[in-house]
Amino acid sequence: MRFDSIDARKSLTERQYVDTLVVPLVELAFDEEMVRKAEGNEVIQAVALETERQLSGRTMLCPTLSYVDVETGSLLAETVLEKATASGFSHVLFISSDVRFKAFDLPIIFVPPLALKGMSGEQSHTMVQNFATQVITELSARWMAT
């Protein structure tokens, strides 16, 4: 499910099934790092969309959280985690390419910032599938643990 009015309404009435929130977490940059951050965003968005597509009856895809420094990003993520959990989501998983988040206690999976647009369609599709499989495996492990 996606964060739109129809799916949001549906997720509220089916919360016992839609218990997982997937949250893309993307750093913004406006200098020479902008291209690398944009590449990271492309991978994160593609993986998040593929994960939602494969698990649409169980997950809600949150709009992207954007931040300009890791401390602000961690505070934003912690707030989203707290609010989502309080509202009934049993599981929250962030997807990021920023390994600095390892210093924070967040449920997060990392994907590398790859230049998908520089790859062939088949290569980029395979990469996204592989990363989505990692996310799905992580979510499955969390579901099994509860």
C-alpha cells in the first residue's frame, strides 16, 4: 500500500494485516555531493517501491523522509518510528544509503548509492530486485520474531 487517500483508509481498516511501515530515508545535498545523493535516492526509491509492490497487503510505503544532516535525520526518523508505533504499526523499517545511521538505534537497512541510470535496464532491474529481496528477508525475520 502507498501513502495515498485510498490506501491510507484501507490500511486503517485492515491494520491487523497492514502492520509494517517502510520508510525511505534520503540525505539532501546542494553542492558537489548532490549527484551521489541523487543516485542514492534513485536506488532507495526503486527498492522501496519494489518492496511495497511485493508486500502490498502487509506494508505501507511512507513518503520519503529527507534530511540535510545525519543528526537531524536521526531525530526525524526516531519521531516517525515513535508515532508510527504508537498508531499501531508493529514494524517500521527505514531504507537508506547513509551508513552513518549505524551509530543510531534505528531499524534500518542499507542499500548502496548506485548510478542505476548508467546501467542497462536489465542490470538495474536485477540490482533493485536483489536489494528488495534483502529488505523482504529482513522484514520476514522481524515478522517471524514477533
